[in-house]
Amino acid sequence: MAEAQPLAGGLVEICQNPDRVLEEILHWTAGKPFLTQKICQAIAEGEFIAAGDEAARVAGLVQEKTIKNWESQDVPEHLKIIRDRLLIDDGYKNRRLEIYQTILEKNYVSSDETVEQRQLRLSGALVEREGRLEIANPIYKTIFDLNWVETELANMRS
């Protein structure tokens, strides 16, 4: 929050409580700079956000401007790069997706230094926190969800 605080200044004109709006943005982005700026821009282009309406409005904008039809809205590309890194066909893809699936099902796996886990961290989709590998933020968890990974695994098997 402290690092993102300068962004709150840009929200003053369009939000009754810019600090609360920024907290909601950071909830969704976990501070990923590109996503944070993208959501801030969407808010700046939208309607005034009254106090008490922050969570619903930010969630709605995240859904509309980032998650819904994400492949066509991913400009400049960010989410497609993560997807491509998760799906790179390098001999580790199956195991990488299985680990990712386990994280979606259980919220984390214990971190180790396997090639697949390093690749998952390098994709940007996952982070290591306190010895656990977790999905980096709710946006990634929503887009690259259990249905997505199961579809990708099924495609590999067919």
C-alpha cells in the first residue's frame, strides 16, 4: 500500500475515499504494476465512486476491463504472456500444469526448487510466500482457473 500510495493522488477527483479504492485495486492486483495501472486508468475513465461503494465498483471494473473477454482486452499484452509461459511445450508442461491445478484446488503447495516450480514463479502467475507457492492475485486466479487448467490438460491428453 505504501508503494502504491502516489496512485491515490490520481484518484482524489473521482473517488470519495481514494485510499479505500486503492486498497481494493491492490486486493485484485497484489501490486502487480501493470495491472494496478490498468485498473487505476479504468477507474479514472469511469464514474465517481462514493464511499461504501468501493469494493463493488472496483470488482465490477476489474471484471469488465480485465477479466471479461481478457484475450481481446489484453493490450499491451500481459495476460497472454503469462498464459504462454504456463503453456510452453518444453517437456515440463504437463507437470507444471498439474502443480498449478493442485495450487488452485488447495490454494498453495510447499515451495521447492524443482524446474516446474521455478518456471511457474517465472511465469508471473505464482509467487512464493512463507515457503508456499500461491497464485499471485485474484485476477490470475479467475482467468487461469480450474476449468482453464483442466481444459489445457485434457487437450494435452487428446
